[in-house]
Amino acid sequence: MKILGVETSCDDTAIALIDASGDFDADFKFNTLAHAIHSQKEHEQYGGVFPNVARKEHEKHLVPLLAHVLQKSKLVCQGDALTEGIEKILEREQELLRQLLQFLKTHEKPGIDAIAVTVGPGLEPALWVGINFAKALAHAWNLPIVPVNHMEGHIVISALWDRNNEITNNQETSSKKIQLPMLSLLISGGHTELILSKKWMQYEYIGRTRDDAVGEAFDKVARMLGLPYPGGPAISKLAEAARNNVGIYEIPTLPRPMIYDKNFDFSFAGLKTAVLRKIEANTPVTEEFKKQLAREFEDAVTDVLVDKSMRAIENYSVKTLVIGGGVSANKHLRSQFREQCQGRTLTLLVPPPQFATDNALMIALAGYFRAKRNEFADPMTLSANGNLKLDEREEMPA
Ligand code: KG4
Ligand code: ZN
């Protein structure tokens, strides 16, 4: 089955095309025909994402990305597209409408089977652009739409990625059998969650953040240190420099919030405030102090995430640990989890760093499994849900 994935939930515009077959845990295989992503730089100056800026940027970039992906995938075309009726679907996205009509005039319908699109969670104005784009394409090419939960995309790509394979176009990637129960630690700009799956594609929240998400904490601390948005990679770089420094430095100490609490919830707002206090007490901050502070912050976050996850693993007799979301690109965090998982009867699955952050490959992959279950959407009622939860979906017969 050939699935086109569309992702516009935050500040990355992404399109991917996969050819997948088989069922999960049996003979699943997928081939990445092409994928493309445009990361919006406009938000850097604000230190966060502005929904209206994101929406306009998605409008500009979807069609060029689609053209690129189709051209790379070299799919056989199957006749004309229907352009009548598209004006109505894209009445709020005039720039996208103009580009899409132009595109459809010069391109035939490609041989794909369904369009998977992120419907939530995320920024609603941004989500709507992707949804309306998917509706317009589905109309033009007479294809079904599969609504996808962005967080399920993060789980699926982390769970299924064969870590021994480097991504190249047209390379086949097959899944290893995943032992259940599976625990997913989702750590991104908007989420910090521990989710238990006793069955494939079924989710039960066992812990979540009570305030800031871990990626949000990275972004805010980066801002305090005068580093660019997104803050995760910048902090990680400073922290790494501190780890490689030989010498004796004064290391600021930060709290490990809720680490001894028996529940599986998190809280990062206090940690962020503690960083602010350290900066205030050491102003003007030296470059060395910044590095040491970044390192201690990364350590504090990692300690809490590792500790809580390991306790959840014991508590629920978990056999597979999946880590996903932008923060799972963090090198130190990955190495600490690897260390902790060694010697246990536990499989650790992490995505390749370039697919830890938002992308459309993960949406196409999750969309494939949903399409296999015939979970297609009615375009008339398909809508964005900024707060969509993983356990909201009705249980469908497999
Ligand atoms: O999953 P994602 O791309 O978008 C959301 O769905 O939120 O995650 C983005 C988050 C940002 O907060 C960013 O600072 C963080 O992931 N991030 C990192 C790293 N790379 C991205 N955090 C820590 N270390 C990294 N290397
Ligand atoms: Zn994400």
C-alpha cells in the first residue's frame, strides 16, 4: 500500500511517501519512496512558535514539498486530477489554493492508495492547513484520508525503525517482533508522557507532566542562556562541551523534581526556575558557567526521565521500551537509557536522531496501520484537535 504522509502540526512542514506491506509483528515491511521537510526558521527570533506564522509558512511550502517527493518517488501516473471543487475546500488558504491548482494542471494523479494526515495534537491553525491540503488532494485524486495522531507517529517510527539501517531512498526496512507490554516515553516540545501498550496500537497513560513539557524546559532554559530556538540541540552542544572539559569546575546543582514520588508524573517548571536562580546568582555568567549549567540541567532531566521509566518498567513488567519525540534526539539521554537497559530482559527502541523530531515518514507509517484497519475519515467531518489524546480513538476491529 502506498501512503502519502502530511505533517503540519507545529513548525515543520513535511511530506513523505512510503510503500508498506504486511501486518505489524508478522511480515511488516516498508520502503521510503521519498520524504521532504521544511523546518521554519521564522520562529527563532521569538524563542517559540507563533501559530499564525506557522500556518502561513505551511501554506507556502506544502506544494513544493509534494512536487519534490512525487518527482523523487517516480510513481506511475494514473490520469487526470479533478480540480473542480477545490476552491471551496481551500477557501481559507488562498496561497495554497493558487499553488495547488497550478500544480494539478501540470501533474497527473500519482499511483498512491491513501493520504495520511496529522489531525492532532498540535497548533490548530497549523493542523488545519495540512488537513485542508489533504482534503483537497483526496478530492482531486479520489483517494481516502487516514487521520493520524502525531504522537502515535512518534511511537510507531521509534518502535519500527531498524536501528542497524541507515536511511537511504528505496531501502527496505523491516520490523523486529516487538514484545508486549510496551512502554513509550514521549518527550517533545509539547509532551512528556509515559504510555503503556498491552496491545499494539492501544494506549494507556500512566504518567504525564503536571506543567512544562521537557522540550519546553530545554527551550526556555536555552532562552535564559541566550541560545537560539529550538533550545534542545543548543543546550546539548554546550553540555557536551562541558563533559569533554577536563579540569575542576564549580558545578551548579539543580533539583531532580518528583524523582522520589511513587507516581509516574513529571514536573519541570521548578527546574526551570532553579536554573533562573542560578543565573541570577552568578551574573554576569561566564561561558564556562553556561556550559556547566547546561550540563547539570541535561543531567537533571535525564536522571528524572530514566528513573521514572525504569520504575514503570518494573511495575508493569514491561518488555519493550520505546522513546520518541524531539528530545529523544538527545545524545546524553540516549546513552544513559542504553546503559540502564543493558543486562535487563528489555528491548530499547529509539529512532535515528533525524527522525526523532517531527517528520512525515512517521505519519505515513502510523497512517498505514490505521488504513489497514479501514480507519478512514469522512472528509466532511474531519477536523483538527489540538489536544487529541492517544486513548481517545474508538477501538476498531483489527
Ligand atoms: O517532536 P518535536 O520535533 O516537536 C514537537 O512535537 O514538539 O520536538 C521538538 C522539541 C523541542 O523542544 C526541541 O528543543 C527538542 O525537541 N529537541 C531536543 C533535541 N533536539 C530537539 N531536546 C534535547 N536535545 C536535543 N538534541
Ligand atoms: Zn512531535
